[in-house]
Amino acid sequence: MNILKTKFKLYWPLIKGLQTGLLIATGVAGYLSAHSNPILLYPLIGSLFLSISGSTILNMWWDRDLDLKMKRTQNRPTSNGSVTPTESLRLGLLLSGLGVGWAVAVDALFGLVVFAGLFFDVIIYSVWLKRRTCWSIVWGGISGAMPVLAGRVLAVGEIEIVGLLLALAVLFWIPTHTLTFSIKFLDDYRAAGVPTFPSTYGIVTTRAIIAFSSIIAAVSILAASILIGVQTGILGLIIVLSAGLLILSFTTIIRPSERVNFRLFRYASIYMLSSMILLSI
């Protein structure tokens, strides 16, 4: 029992619980936006948890040399040696295989979308592009958009416009997070030799991209909400939340600063989680 407890404490930081939880929440929202029957929620949550956790661990395994060069990440278990490369690789492959296998067993198309998310995240984003181009984050964003699309697909049985709009919203929300971090930890990324938007195009341009991405995310959420036909009261709340995001986005464009950018970053996370909860209702 003590060994299992020790291993759990060691492995838990590998899955980035907060990030994984938020992605699962988008998947649940995608499902509940079209289906109120909770019978498939358990395999949805379980398969997404395993596959997302597995891909996150595989990313840490692959990037362990980069993480060791960055102050923000050098104490990760895969970087400081508390988890060996072989151990993290095996755990990542095991969780990924279980997650995708479970998803395919539930529904073939759902499983394909879950697999696509893992493939884009690990192979395209981390292994192929992250060390080569700052545009790798586009593929990382596509990967992050797969859980909400997967949830919608599981509910309706096909890839349709609402699912794509929800995926688009998450895709353009993700730069608010990743690009803000690339500005804040620019020296870390330079030390690791990872190309970023701030190092390639400059901080001013990066802040503008963050703002425009947030605007597209808000518009996508609003369009999806209207097509779903959410209740008037819920739609009103989403409109109010979206207005707040739009105001902060335009402020970032008109009066760019680190302070405004960070406010947008924090609000965008609250906005996405709140919108997903409202769509679930």
C-alpha cells in the first residue's frame, strides 16, 4: 500500500491535473450540449482522462532534456530523475493505449477523434514541430480542441457544425494560455532553444495574436450556443461573459501591456470553463 501511495504521488504531477481536468470538462460539455443521458459520461470521462494523461506523460518524456534547461520545468519528475525515462515512457504508452482502446470500444468515430488528439499532441506537436517552429502551437491547439469535439461526436454520432465551432473556440482559446506563457518565460524558452512567437515575431505582435485569438474564441462560443438553442437566460450569461472577453481583447490591441495581457489570460480561462459549464446545463 505504501509503495502504491508513493508511486501515485510521484506520477500524479506527470499528468498536469488542472490542465487535464479542464480538457475533460470541455469533453463533457460537448457531450451534454447535445445529450442529457448520462450513461456514456463515465466511459467518456474515463477514456479522455487516460488518453490525455498518457499524451501528457509522453510529452514530458520526450521533452525532458528541454525541461531540464528551463527554470519553470526543471523540477518535473521526468527532468529531475525521480521518474526514469523508461518508467515514464511505459506509463505514457500504457495510459494512452488504454484510453484510446476504451474510446474505440465505446464508439469508433469517438475513438478516432480521441486518437487524433493524442497523435497531434505527441507526434505532430512535440516530436516533429516543437523544436523546429513556433507554429507548432497550432497543432497543439488542434489537439486541445479534440476532447470537446469527441464529446459532441459521442452524443450526435457525427462531426457537424456545432462540434466544429466548439472545437474552434477551444483551438483559439489555447493561444491565450500558451502565448502568454511564452512571453512570461521567454528567457527559459531561449535557453532551451525552443522557437516561440515572441522570439520570432516580437512581443507586440504576439499580444495582438492573443487578442485576436480570444475574439475568435468568443464568437465561436456564441455561434455554437445559438445553433444549440440554449435557453434565453443561459444565452444571456454567455453573451455577458463573451462581452467581457471581447472588451479585454480589444483593450489588449489598443493599449497593449503585460498587465492587460495577464488579465486577459486569467479571464479567458474563467470564460472557457464557465462557458462549458453553461453549455452543459
